[in-house]
Amino acid sequence: MTVLTSTGRPPTPPADACVEELPAEYIVHLAVPGYAVRDLDVEVFDHVVTVRGDRSRGDLGGFRMRDRLEERLELPADADAGRLTATYLREELQLHAPRFEGGAPPPHKVAIQRPFAVNADASGV
């Protein structure tokens, strides 16, 4: 069975990323050479993970060199984006996305509201 994202497309990782699909989780290996942990930021919104990096490489003749990194990855539909974790080791960022048991998010009940309304047809007599 092919893994799809919540939008129905197959996940497309960044070019320099490798995705491991394990029974309990997905692990995304993203190379971030030259970036330290303090230079990186990971954000997840609506099943899309954004990795940003910003670093400066010192002054060169009065100019300050800056490098910016931004990578986006849409997680598969069976990944629990709310429990995503990130680890950094030797210029590699690893994103760990646990999978839902049974391959889908657990169902949740939705309360049915009954707003108070006045019946204009009732005569009251």
C-alpha cells in the first residue's frame, strides 16, 4: 500500500533528505551541514513540517555572510504530527513522526449543539 499525505499525494521529501518508514514511526534524516542546533528551528502546522536555519559566517571585508535554510515536508496521513520530535547529531537533523495505531487518527466524538431559538409559529395560547 502506498503511503499518502492528508491531501492525497505521496510525500515528497526535500532533495537532501532520506525517509525511513518503520512500523511504528517515520524518521526523516535531513543533512544540515554547518548549522548548529541553535541555528535551527522546526515548526509543524497542518501536517507540514518546516525546518528553518539561519547562521552567519563571520565578516569578510566589512560584509557579514549569512546562510539561510528552509525545507518543507508534508507528513503522511498516518503520521501523528502532534507528537513529532527532532534530534540533532553530527550535522544531521532527524525528525521522528510516530504513526497512528491502525494507520489512521483515532476517531473523536463531536458534540451536537442545540441553540436556543424562539418558534415564531407558536401562538402561546
